[in-house]
Amino acid sequence: MSENLIELYSNQQTLFARGSIDRLVPLLAANPQPTLLFCGRSFLNGPTWARLGAALNENILGYEIVSHEASPDEIDGWVNRWRGHVDRVVAIGGGSVLDAAKAFSAMMQHPLPTARYLEKVGDTPVQPATLPLIAVPTTAGTGSEATQNAVVTDQQHIQVKASLRHPVFVPQVAILDPDLLKGTPDPVLATCAIDAFTHLFEAYLSRKGNLFSQQMALSGLRLFFQAWPALNRTDQAGDNAREAMMMASWLGGVCLSSAGLGVIHGIAGELGAIKPFHHGEVCGRLLFPFLDVLAESEHPEQQRLMAQLAQQLLPDDPAPPALALKAWLQQHAIMPFWQGGPTLTATEVEWIVARANSKNGWVSYTKETLTDMIAAAWQIA
């Protein structure tokens, strides 16, 4: 086979429209079964729960609150509490909520503790078994509603950020309602959106990709370009932007499942094992120094793909494609998330670089380059 074979995974049923959250209660009621809700505290305090909470309560056994990336111990605790009582799961929230629900749904059908099945550290393969899951993202960034993997993070004991992964872990149903993004604070809108961009961009540049995945990624990147400058507007342009970004995020999830990711996530995954930084902000901060590195690249496939991207997205910009892209992203951002922020110690940087990799990029970057990227993204104490 002369070209990479792309396998496409996505939801069995995808509902996409403004107001589509209203389909959730009828969907549950049409097939009554013991159902557990995973959500964030902000959802329970928000307008959607105020409007639909009473009807949802009639169709669920209870709920679990997710406030951060779930650890193996937290997932095991949920499984022990609900095993034998739950047949279906609903997840309403950001990427951490959706990943927690995906991990719970899978581990409910597996006998061993979660850590035994984790990539990087586990010793047991996952099986094609999970509870049916309805995923309702309230942010546009991770694309977790469309991916095969559930991210699990343990910063206390084994210091790992890794996935449970199998094609059957793609949520059975995704409800994509752009109106759920209304009222989201600017830092969350921006850092989640740049996560979606990074998924699309790294999948587009992946050596595992082909015409199929690259064109999907370009479709998502075009939607991102429409949305990025107007995400926080309260008029029709804002509604259109949030709709486009919700679609871009979903496409990012499909693309990363098909073609994989690159060096940005190769660093971000290790940093996330030891620091509680927002994943989207981490990816965005690393994106800009990576674009500087990419601008100097002489790799023919990277050059070809970047030239094609520039022709599609920035046809009138005479700057080198990577630098034109960096400038456009920074100039049109609704807030400068890459400025200021926390610090890393030299010891932490050394720990991260020792474990980081270039994943599916065309170039395997040196430890020195990885260190320089991190130093450009954060202050080193």
C-alpha cells in the first residue's frame, strides 16, 4: 500500500443545530434505562439546567460533578459506586467532563482498576466494551465527543497523562448545540478554540495523514478562521462564529483520531502529567514557537503542506506561511492568552523534555528544540 490508510471514526448519531440540547430529554425518554449524568458545577448553575433540569431529573438516576481532568482513582471510585446500577451515561460539559464520562463508561465494562488499562503505564489491553454514552459538549475545543480516547491524568502518584483508547469508546450520540457556548468567558473560549486549531493543524501536518484527512482538516481550519475573531460577540456574527467553531472542534476530534497529532501534543501530554495548566492554553502557548520552528523547516512535505494551507487560508499574505499564520492568530485573538501566565522550573522542563516526543510529525525534533519551545512559551524560574 503506497499511501497511508485512513480509518474514519465518528458518532453513530450526531445532532447539530442551535437549540439541539432540547432533543436530549426526548432521546432519553424514548428508551428508558438507568442513566447517570456527568457534568460540571457551572452547568448545574446555568440557564440550561434551570430550563431542562426538572425533565432531565425524571430520566436520570443521579449525577457526578467533574471539576478537573479525572484521575484513575476518581474513575475507580465512580465505577465502584455505580457498577450494576447504570446502563447508560450522559455527559454535558467541557473536555474534562466528556473524558471522565467516557472513561467511566468503558471501565464499567472492565474488571480491573483504570490504571491497568492506561496507555504508557498499563499492562492490560482494553476490550471493545463500553456503556452507551450521549456526549453534549459545552465548549468547542477538545472534540472529545468524536474521539476514540478518554484522557486520564494522575499528577499525584504515577505522574502520567494518558488515554484509554478503543474505537468503541467514541460516544454513541453527540449533541452539538452552539448556543451552549453563549456566555462562556473569553479565556475559556479562546484557549478551547486554539486546542481545536491545534488538533486540526497537527493532524493536517501528520505523516500518518493522506488526502482524506488533510482535506477534512482544511475544512475545519477554514471554519476556525471564520470563527476565531468573533467568538465572544453577542450578535448574529457571534452566533455564526460559535456554530463554526463547534463544527471545527468536532472535525478536530475526527481528524486526530484518524491521523494523530504532533510535537505540540507530544510536549503537552507530559507537561499535563505534572502541572494543572489548562490543556488548550498549553497547546496554544506551544503552537507559536512551533510555528517559528516550522518557518525554518526545509522538510519537503512540511513545505508542501504549509504552502497549500497558506493558499487556502492566507492567499494574499506574502510572509512565509508559518509566520503569516502566527501573526494572523495573534492579531485576531479575542484575548492574548499567551502572555504572562505561570512559570516552570528548569527541573520541570528537564522532566518534560526527557519524556516528550514528536508523535506523528514529519520531523523528530531534538531535545534542544523541545526545550527551546517550552522556554519560549513559559518563563523558566
